[in-house]
Amino acid sequence: MRSAHGTKTSEVRAAYGYFRLVDSDEEAMQVEENLHSYATSQGLDLVGVYRDRYPHFRLDELVELLRDRRISHLVVPSSTHVSAHPILWQGFSAAVREGGGAEIHEVD
């Protein structure tokens, strides 16, 4: 990518964070801080965080958000944070990749 002056600049890639219900506001703040730190270390610009407050996945909302905002990177705390069940994780990651067009990055 080149700046207006014709010099090369590094491209910052837009990303969104995602995490599920946590036990406290303090824990939520820590998770969000970890998502931001990871994104920055990977050259991603975390433009927002989707907090899934429902006991069941709301993948339609997440996929629509990624697709509509053309976000190609999703940062999650870990696969087990999203779901301890491997089949649910596979469904989540397939929906994000195929429906939302985003690559998943795991902090842990």
C-alpha cells in the first residue's frame, strides 16, 4: 500500500473480536484487552468486539456483521472459549469462514 506521497506504508487489516458470556465485568474487560493486544501484535486493527450474551450461538448476527462490514479477520480468545465441544467449534468456524468470509485468529 502506498501513501498519498508515494511511499510504502504497511497495510493494517481490519478485524473484529468475539467472546461469549463471562462471569464478571472485570473478566470481560480482561478478555477484551487480550483481544486488542493480540490483534495489535498481528498487525490487525480491532475495530469492534462482538459480545455474545446468549446461551446459544447467534451466528446469523455475527456472520452478517462480518459480511456487511467486510471484516476479514475474527479474533477469539480460544476455540474452547467459543465452545468446549469440537463439533460446535467446527460449525462456528465454518460459518465465520464460509458465511462471513473471515479468517479466525485464536489468542491462546
